[in-house]
Amino acid sequence: MRWSIRFQLLVPLLTLLLGVVGISIWAALASAERARHQLETQLRDIVRTVNQSTFPLTENVLRQMKGFSRADYLLAPDPARPEPDAPRHPVTTLHAADADLPPPATDGDAWHDLSLDRRVTAGGVAYLCTGVRLRHRPNDGTILYIFYPESLWRDALWAAVRPPLTLGAFAGAASVVLTFALGRRLRRRIHELVRRTRQIAAGDFSPMPLPGGDDELRDLGRSVNEMAQRLAQYEETVRRTERLRLLGQVSGGLAHQLRNGVTGARLAVQLHARECDGRADAEPLTVALRQLALVEMHLKRFLDLGRSSAMRREPCPLHGLLGETVELLRPQCRHAHIELCWRPETAGAGAGPVVLGDAGQLGHLFLNVITNAVEAAGPGGWVEVRAAEKAPGRAVVEVLDSGPGPSPEVAGRLFEPFVTGKREGVGLGLAVARQVAEAHGGAIRWRRDADRTCFEIELPLEKRE
């Protein structure tokens, strides 16, 4: 059985409300009993005073008693014990003396047992009535009947009962209204959280507006937003991984066939270069061999993308790797009239920072970044490569170019696969570069300084004893 939040709040409240109603009724009954007791005590005091008095009860005395107690009185002879001094006719303050008189309930000396327990009608008016035998002169041998109007009795009871009943009703109604309002507000906020979680399940990871009020539901909304943000990151990671895996599968067969063709072309060019050894046209063949080697390295990049192949860890001179990459790209730059400048900050062969990693993968990293800079610079532009130790245990390689920089549409996703601003580009070079840098415990980032673009590659150095 499903219980909503509203009913879970209402059930304890209704239980409490029943308790409040019970207490209010008890308080009302207690107030009514107390009012009755006070009225009867007042009349008992009057009876005691009259019974002990030494003056006769005349009509004027009875009227004064009525003004004090608001009750009517009837003084009649006692038929069971007549006295010579007793009045022969009833003395009363009633407008009509046709009341059905009850027998006396008590004697005057037993005034403390008096109670208004009889209901009579006189002149069309309902009264609560009781009778008392008077035992002391000069009123001996008479019966004093007390008539208290039932309407006044009901008014007195209602005046005593009304405050606790009103307070209980107001408290109960206010509690119900507040509970319904609170339940509705909580229900609306919970429904908003449910709707937001369903949107997340449908793939919408945009943040939800946090509800007002600093409470647990606001904390829950903040947690939902954090969950949505992490799910968006996980989805992007899964999507990128899936693209890399699919690319690795598709490119595998194609790259193997292309590599076979490139290998055959390299063998043919190498054989022809041997035949032309020492002749003037040998340099173009050397350029052709370098270009074929470059194509083969690009094909290997397709094969390595998305694969988790084992990485070798060995000392790699940073200047040597960069120098090989620069020399491999010089013929292409010369043909396009692009100035390629390689400036190691430490002179000397083999000198400079030494990183620990896979020389082949690091070579692909530098080749992809410098090739991207050469293509961005374009004919007549320039590319500059720098490398040095910047921080303890870290080496930084900077590749600067004179190109216009990436467009705003791709600037924020420059290192994602298949993201490129080039018309004939594939968008894999920088994705591979980031993959290799992160696999070596480093990072790659870019920035735009004035009229040049700078890619910065940070790698950890080999730990020296």
C-alpha cells in the first residue's frame, strides 16, 4: 500500500488532533461541572443564611434574594407540619404559581446536600427546582422552593464550556490547515525532484534550479545536480571511448592494407636510391623516403588510437626526439615555404632533459602537435619549437605557430576525437597527443598569445639518483 507524504503527515496529526478534541471535551465537561458546583454553592449559602435568619421571609425579602441570585423563590406552608405563625398562602416571586412542586429534597439544617435536580415548568418557563424545609423560627413550618431558570443555567454552562471548546477547535483547524499546506509544499518539491531524475534518466543532464529554503530537500537537489554533472562526464567519457574503439576497429583493416602499399613503395624507392648512389638526383629520393616514413607513422597512429597496448618505460632524450621529428618535417616545410625553427635551450649533442617513457609513442605525440602547427601556420608562416626544464621534475615542450588559431566553435573541444576546424582534417592528431601525454603522467594544453598559438606539453622527467 502506497502512502503519500501528505497522508504520512496527516495521520500523526489526526491522532494528535483526536487527543486535543478529547482534552477539550474533558475540559469543557469539567468547566460545566465547576459552574454547576459554583451555582449550587451560591444557592446553598442562601439557604443556610435564610434558615438561620430571625426575620420572616416576606415578598420583599424574596425579591431581594432574587436580585442577588437571579433565581425565583416560593415560600409555602408545610402540609406535613403546620405552624401557627406560618403564612397561610404562598409567598412567591414567580409570575405564575401553577408550578408542579416537587417534594422537599432536604431540610434547612442539611443545606450542604442541596442540588438542582428537578425540572419543572411554571408560566411556560422551564426551571430547575428544589425544595428545603425550614426548621427555625420565625419561618418554621414552611418550605422554601428555589426556581432557577433553565435558560440561565444553559447560558452559564455554555459560558464555561465555550473557551476550551473554541481553543481546541481553533488549534485543531489551524493544525490541519498548516499540515495540508506543508504537505502540499513538500509534495510539489518532491515531484520536482522526481521530474528532474526522470529527465536525467532520459539523458538531460542540465542542472535544476535549487528549491527555496535551506533544508534537506535543497541538499537533495544539490546532490541531484552533482549526480547529473558526473553522469554527463561519464557519458562523454563512454562516448569518446566508444568512438575510439570503433575507430580502432575500422581503421585496423584499412591501415594494414595501406601500410602494405607504403612498405612496397618504400622498398622500391630504396632500391632505386641505391642505384642512384652518388648521382645528383638522389636527394629527391631521400625526400620521398622521408615522406613515405611520415605516411607510415600516420598509419600507425590510426592503429594505436584506442588501443591499450603495453607501454615501454625507458629513458628518452627529449632533444633527440624533437630533433628527429623536426628533421622529418623539414622537407614539407621547405616545400610550403614555412620557417621551422627548433631551439633547444641546452646545447650539445645528447644533452637536455631526459623523460621516462615509450620513445615511439612520444615521437607520435611530438609529430602530431608539430604537424598540426605546420598545417595551421600555412604557406609563408612560421613554427617554433622549444624545450626546457620548467619545474622540478617536469619538462615543458612549447610549439608556437603564426596561424590564426582554432575557431570558437572547436576551441573548447580541441582535444576530442573528430573535432577539427580544417576542411580536410580528421580531428585525431591532438586526441592522440592528449592520450599519449596522459598515459605518460603528463598533460597538454593550448593558449592564444597575441598573434600566435602556443601548445604546451608537460612531461615528467626521469628520476635521477
